Amino acid sequence: MKNLRPSSSLSGIPALALCAAAVLLGGCGKQPEKTEDIRPVRAIVLQASDIDVDAEFSGEVRARVESRLGFRVPGKIVSRSVEVGSVVKKGQQLMQLDPQDLKLSQAQALASLRAAETARDFAKAELKRYQDLKAQNFVAQTILDSKDSAYKSAQANVEAAQAGYRAQANQAGYAALVSDVDGVVTAVDAEAGQVVAAGTPVVRVAKAGEREIVIGIPEDKVDALKSISDVRVRLWANPQHAVPGKIREISPAADPATRTYTVKVTIPDSLAEAKLGMTAVVEFASRTAQPQIKVPLTALHYEKATTSVWVVEGGAVKLVPVTPGGVAGNDIVLASGVKPGHTIVTAGVNVLKPGQKVKILGEELSKPAAPAAATAATTAPAKPAGAAK
């Protein structure tokens, strides 16, 4: 009689199927954990202001007085003592010409002066002798008058020679170019070895002291900006620090290259960080009858001919319709829909949905840190009762 045994392969299949089904059923019973979608956004807190920025222009910080210095005599430059940015004092040497020719001219003038003095002394002695002879009636009066005229002419020649000598001495001194003010070298237009004519600008020196911002305004805004007294300036390097400025000068003619009118705005001493050549912005503002709420253009959300903004409340956003009331520079004036103190989203408005949780970027930086003592108290382990001190 044959020993009948079930096949091992057939008996194993139901067991594997049962195990696989058990695993699948067990996995289907567990739902994946849902993660809350919190989207980071940028936001601002609305404020109302009655200051309306009519226009703003960028310009450059310059010294109020900037001189282009040049030699008063022609010659060859033999040395230069300063660089661009060098701080100079009044009387400090900037450049030097070759003084050889000027010294020779000075020596020639001195020799002419000595010759004139010798001729004058001789004429004076002649006049004295003829005066003595006239006192004894040995010569006529006409001869005495001629000697007196010769002496006066010789004296005039001496004075002319003295003036020529002083002029040549000054010319020799002009071989050294010195600064006539305390200031800063802003440009060097000549180098050693170059031959320059008298009066050719070789160095530019900005006088220390009052500074100003130079801007260019278009011709259609010249008359309108003349009547605005509220002018504020700020540096590109520190845009948060704005100070009042004052229009000092408006050019009566347009620049032939840019076709704009040059305007110079005085900087107060409180803007001490303003350095020559820095970029600055000048704002022309006026007062409005009612305070206005302004928002960036990126804060507006357009959908179905409706303009709205996302207002953040309780960590979530809601869509609030608003009414634009005009344009103020790069911002939009909101006539209705929001109030000062509301927090609105300014970036990412097209990817939000009502009720969505948001995280305001930079908000965590403004939160005060927990005191060290409180942190230590919460993290330190509690002592067991009856522990030894």
C-alpha cells in the first residue's frame, strides 16, 4: 500500500497567501499621518500716513566746493605727492614742476635789479656833485635839472627792476602746487613727466565741510518740485535712515547730454556717514488731506475683476476685497477694505488659499529669547525628596 503524503509545495501556498494577506490587511488599517501645510510668506503691518511721495531721484554725494587746481606757470611735472582719496591740509604740496628755468629767470631779474641800483647810485652821486657846483655858481640851472631828471629816471628803473624780480620770485614759487584748503583729493589728471600749460587742471580737491547730493530731474517736473518744501534724503547704504534736506540750487538750463536739470540738495550734519561718491536718494513729498494706506503692488491679488489682499489673522490668511485709490510712487493707495494695524501678505499671494496656515518670514527673529535662568530651571532635573544639600 502506497504511503500518501501531501505535496510540500501545495501545502505551502495557502500559508504564504495567508501571510501576505495578513500583511496587506494590517497595512491598510494604518492611515498615513497628515502633515499640516504651513506656507512661508512675507508680510507687513499696515500704517496710515499723510505724507505722499511725489517723486524720488537717485544721485551722488559731492562736496559743495570742489576746486580743479592747476599750475600758474608752464613746465614739466617732476613729482606727485598725493593719490586719489588723500586727505590734504591747507598749504600741503601736491605736485612739483621742474624749477630750473624759473630759477634762471629769477637770477636774471636779480641781475637787472643790481644793474639798475648801480645806475641809480651813480646818478645820485652826479646829482650831489652838480648841486654843490650850482651852489658856487659854477654850472647853469639847466645842467642841474638834467642831472636831477637822470637820477629820477634811474630810481624808476630800480623800482621797475624790483617789481620784475618779485614777479620772477613768485613764478619760481609757483613751481610747487599746494592746496589752498583742507579737503580730499577726488581726481588726479596729470602724472610725473607730463608737460602742462599754465592753468591746466591737474588735481581736483573737494573742500572739507558741507556736502550735498546732486541729482537730475526731468523737465516736466521742474516747476512742480520747486514748490515742494518737504525734501528727505537717504543713503543707498543705509536706506532706513532718512533725514531732511534742503534744495540749494536748481540749474536754469538743462544738461546738454542728459537733458535733465541739475538740482543740488544740501545734506545736514546729522548724516555723518555720507562719504563722497556714495549713492543717495532724494524724496520730494507733500501732505495729503487724509492719511493714506499704501501697499506694494505685489500685495494685490486679482481674481474675477476683484482686487483683494490676504490678511493674516491667527496664523491663517483670509481674502479681503479692497478698493485701490491711486498710485504713490511704487506703491498702491488703498481707499477701503483694510485698516491700519492689519497684517497683509506681500509675497506669494497667488499660491495661497483661504484659511491656509502661514509663517511670516523674519518673525522669529523679532521674538525675544527665553531668559537663561528660566531655561535652566526648565531643563535641570528635579532633586529627589530628602536629597542631601
